[in-house]
Amino acid sequence: MSVQEWEQTRRQLHFGQRFAGRVVQVPRPGTIGVFVFIGLVVGGFVDALLLPDDATQWPTVGTESEFEVWWVDERPQIRLKPVDSRYLREDFTEWLSRWRPGWPEEHGLPVLAIDSPPTAPGAVD
């Protein structure tokens, strides 16, 4: 994917935008996160910070579910948040209020409207 193609794709994305996706890879369960195919030329990724502490509760390869655009930066990858609460960290509401309190207001905003998310401890870059 060229830089121009990625920029064009980014301009079309909005925070909270939903995609049906299928988990395609779970490298090092419990450590990194899961890769998700969402039907675009660029892949999706759910960071371990958003997933349950117990990796056996993570969605497995082949799991189909709904995901929201959580973050997008210059890397050609869409950071996703599971919509299904079974696949979210147990304390997501509390964690969200601490590390990304503006999330509800960000819904619907173009991903290019916000410079950078707050960095939560243990975030994978």
C-alpha cells in the first residue's frame, strides 16, 4: 500500500465507525493482541490492552464479530475496539474514563481530527 493510498483510506475513517471482521491471527496470546480482517486493503488490530486479562477469553482465529475504529495513525493499520463486551477487558469502563475520557465525544469525528491518543501503561506501538 502506498502512502497516498493509506492517506486516502485514513480520510474516510471515523472514530467509532463499525466494521464486521474476522480474527485472522493471534500471535503470542495474552501478549500483543489480535489481527482482524475488516474487508479493507489495510488490516485491523486489537491491542492486548483492550482485551480481557485472561487470554483464553480473547476471540480466536476465525471468530467473526463487530469492531469499532479506536485509533489510526501514520502506520497502515487500523486500531480496533471490540464491540462485543465478551472481548473487552473486564474493567473497560473504568479504564476508559482514566485513559481516554473523551472517547464518547470522539465518536463520528474523522480520525485525522485528533493528533494522538493518551498513552496507557503497557501500550504496544
